[in-house]
Amino acid sequence: MQVKRLGMLVPSSNTVLEPETLKLLPGDWSVTCHVARLPVVTISGAAGSVGQFDAAPMLAAAALLADAHVDLMLWNGTAASWLGFAHDAALTEAIERDTGIPATTAVVAINDALARIGARRIGLVTPYVAAIEADIVRNYACIGIEVVAAERLDITDNFAFGLVPPAQIADMARAVARSAPEAIVVMCTNLAGASLVTPLGAELGIPIIDSVHAAVTHCLALLSGGGA
């Protein structure tokens, strides 16, 4: 059996991402996961917060992952949802240029999932503050996707995102479901929404696109050669 190695760039204060990813990987160890962390502690929209996602630290982390000869690199964060989708396009191009390793991102995976189901009206669940939510809504409007309802937690501490119980996330999704979106996006790789995708989707009759779940599913497709 040829083992594939998935390399992940992970926010330093994230505690949800790694355990949820391991649950989603094949049980036969045909895909292994290898992580480099980079400093991310607050998400507020302030200059210091935005600077956490500059290219230099991310490329430095990618260079370390390249030492593990990973087959695919994943930026498993959702900053591009508020910074603009061009942010991830530039990042993946730079990673591929510097390392020679294919790269993708969680936001690319989310948008691919939305495209596959043809969703143009979405519900949004985030832990973020109003300014970040507004930027996400605006960026999706620019690609023809309307956010018809949104629920947020108004938290800025990234570590605290990981303490939000799945039951609370599910209730937020139920609230946005009342506006009849074509999909509900749980936007944050430090929210514990991956386990909700199947049961909550069945309960609501609406596809649930969780950031971690979408990213792993997307990467497994790429690693299998089947496309995203």
C-alpha cells in the first residue's frame, strides 16, 4: 500500500482541527497527517489580527512541512473568507512555487463544495465578530452567493472558538435554517462542527458544509487522484 502524506498548516491556538481531521482520515492509514503550526491567537479584523496571515510565516511553515515530503499541503484556516478569496489563490501559488508541492486551502474546499451542489443562497455560522461576518458576506456576494441568514458568537479569542460545544453550533445552524438556505456553512476550522455534518444535514434537509469536514474530504479526493 502506498501511503499518502497530507501536510497541514494549522493556526497555533487551534485545538479542534487535528483531532477532527484524524477522525475523518481512512482507518487503514493509507493517508497520514503532518502538521506545522503558525502564530494565530485572535481574529478581530484589527491590523495585528490580519497580519497573522501574512505570507512570510505561512511560507516558512510550508518549508518545514516540505521536509516531510508531503504529497499535498493544506492551509487549514478560513482567513480568506474575510480577507478575500484572492488571498488563498496567492498563497497556494506561492507554496507550490517555493516547495514544488501541490497546495489547497479550507476555503477552496468550502467553495468547491458549494459549487458542486450549486448553492447560491447560504446560511452562515461563525464564532466571529460583526465586522468579520460582514466581510464574509461581502466576499460571497462578489461570487454570486447570497448569505440569507447568519449566526455569530462575537468571540475574538481563537482558542475560545474550540470550547464552543457542538450542541450550540447545531442550534446556530437550526436558526439559520429557518431562512431556507440551500446550504449551511460552518466557517471556522476551530469550531467543532465536523460531527454535525451527517446528522444535522439529515435533520434539517439542508447540506451542512463544515470547514474541517470539507477540507479533509477535498484533500482525500485530491490525494486519490479523483479531483476535488
